[in-house]
Amino acid sequence: MTDAEQKLWYYLRAERYFKVKFKRQVPIGRYIADFAALQVKLIIELDGGQHPEQKVYDQKRDAYFKHLGFYVFRVWNHEIFEGLDAVLDEIAEILSQRGKAF
């Protein structure tokens, strides 16, 4: 895992922050999601510096996940280090919208 993934995983693992079971490096069809909460169909993808070149690939991947009913939340690595609280708040909001009460 990247440093950003490790930092976010600390909060997602063991239902520590959201009381939602997240898994990491989850195979879904022909792709692997960075983090997924299968119960609420949420995928969290962390994007690093290489991702501007992968825009078309990521769009196809996101469309595939969405076709399966997942919500895809993309976060830049620097957001984890510069604004983790805002990222966690956004994840909580998404979970709330997807029917997970806290």
C-alpha cells in the first residue's frame, strides 16, 4: 500500500471510524478497488500522480463499478495528507446518503 492508502486504511479497517466493514484491494469483476464497503456498495479510490495519464482507463473502470451499483469516491493522495478530516467527513456523508446511519 502507498503511504496515503496506509493512512486512510487506519481509519477504515476494523470498522474503526464508520462502523462499516471495508476491505482493501477488493477484486470486483475484472478490476481491483482500493477500498470497498460491499454492504453499502461504496468504492474509495486513491489517486496519485500517475492518474492524469490514466483518465480514460479510470472512466471505464468507474463506469463498470457504477453499472454494478457502486458509488465511486475518488480522492487524491495529497488530500489524505492535507485534509484527512474533510475526506473522512465526505465518506461519512456518502455513507449516510447510501443508507448507513451512525
